[in-house]
Amino acid sequence: MEDELEIRSEDFFEIKKMLDTMHKDVRRLIEKSNQQQVELMVDNLKKDFLNAVTDYIKQDIEDGLEAGMVEECHMQDTCKSNFTNLLEENAGLIKQSAVPEKTIIENKVRLGELRKTAPFEKCDECFSEVSTLFNKQVTMMRSLRLYSTSKEKKRDISLICEEFMVKDVLDPLSNSQRLQILKSMTAETKTFSALSEITNLRGGNLLFHLQKLLESDMIIQRHERGDYMITEKGYKLLIMLAEMNEILNE
């Protein structure tokens, strides 16, 4: 009787072990199935989004050429057809997972070849509009992270010096009034009193922020008690922020 109970106990634990294994296998299958459904859903959403973007760009091509091309030109229909074909073909690249730099360069060359065969001076107006539309497409590809040049790809994030970047770039620019000071100097030098009016800061408060910008070499003071002016470093960082602002707004 004890042997029989012992056998049954062993069988019970073996069965329990098998059930636990089956349960884990079923759970993995469900998780995998859910993951596949999520991935499929994301892929479908991505396709829908890129289709919508492509439709928008095609409409932009039509509207841009309609408004930007020279009117009353006997070549208008022919040129418009050529421009539309090139721009729509270029726009179609957005549906790819990555846009080759070579293809963008080839399309730019094609646009240049079309310009060489244009017979009139007024053709510049039409080609200016086409170039604008083409560049808008490339900007869209950049913002979607589908396209980057070989020069951009060579940038190595691992080379960023955290201590320098925080101390000499991010910290000095992390204050709205210091940024306001930098922006005010892009066109002309500023006196201490002029900066005080711009920032609504007085005495030591303004001096504190100016010192931060001086220490990070974003501005210089011409001489003691002299005007303040932006440096090349400060100007380049403002340009970088302007580009960043444009990308984020897109």
C-alpha cells in the first residue's frame, strides 16, 4: 500500500512537471503570437503613414508646379510632365526602408541635365520651383530617418566628450536669458546697458549670465567695460539650434 502511494506520488509530481512545461510552452506561444500581431500592426501603421506622406507629397508637387511655373509658355505641358515624373519617382523612395544616397545624387543629376536643355532664361523660374520641391522631399526623408549622406553617416556618437559638451555647450545654453543674449548679438555688438534692457536683468544677475557665456567662449568683450560680441563658436551653435528647431517642427 505504501509502495502504491509512493508510486502515485511520484506520478503526480511527474505529471505536475509536465503540466508546468506545457504551460510555459503555451505562454511562450501566446507571447510570440502577441508579439507577431504587434509587429504586424506596426508594419501596417507604418505603411499607411508612408502612403499618406507620399499622397501629400504628390499633391504638393501638383500644387507647386501649378503655382510656380511660368504661365503662357508653349513648353509648359512638356516640362510639367517631365518635372512631375522626376519628382514623383523621387517621392516614391520614401516607401523604402532606407533611401540610397546614390539615388538622390542621380536624381539631382537628372534635374541638372533637364536644366541644360532648357532653351529660355525664364526657365530659371520653373527650375527654381522644382528644386524647392525636390529639396523639400529630401528634407522629409531626413526627418523620417530614411536618408542621410555619407558625411553624416561618418559621425561617431561615441566620440562625444560628455564633460566638454555639458560644461561648454549644454550648460551655457540651458538658460533662456543666455540664449536671448546670444541671439541679440548676431547682428551687432551689445553694451551692458543694452543687454540689460533686452533681458530685464540688472547688475550682478546679468553679469552672472555674461560670465557663463564668456567662460564657454561663446561671447567676448572687446575690452574692459567694452561692448560684448558673439564668437564664431557661439554663432555656429545658434545655427545648429536653428536647424534643430526646424527639424523638430517638421
